[in-house]
Amino acid sequence: FHQCRWGYHNLSVVEDVVENYKKAQIPLDVIWNDDDHMDGHKDFTLNPNNYPRPKLLNFLNKIHSIGMKYIVIIDPGIGVNSSYGVYQRGLA
């Protein structure tokens, strides 16, 4: 069973969803995140405030230990942003 949606504005919301499935005794194998995890909708980034890497890694360890998976959606458009390294490398 999978759960996916846009609007998980921070990791706490994702953690709550997983916990609420458990409380309701609804099977959950995979939790998906839309691009909410990205820093400013930039591909290959994490929002450091809403999805801090250390907390995300702890969450992943927790769900992986019970056999769950986590999938993030990456919208493949690279925004025009002269300070964004991916954009700069693409131009080069």
C-alpha cells in the first residue's frame, strides 16, 4: 500500500501520516513525497528548514527498519537561477 500527495510541508507532517496509518491499523508499505522536500523547488536539494537532512535520515532509518520505503518525486525542470549550481553546470 502506498500513500502519496503534495502538501507535506515538513517532515513532521510525513512522520504524523506514517504514525496515523499505524494507529488506524492500515497497512502502509511506501510513503511518497512530492516536491515539498526541495529547497525552492530546485532539483537535487533538500529544504534545510522543513526537511533537515539529519532528521530525514533518522526517519528513513526508522521506516526502513520496519520494511517501509520512502520515495521522493523530483520534477525534472531545472529553473533559471544564476546562483543554482545545477543550472550553471547545465549552461556550461
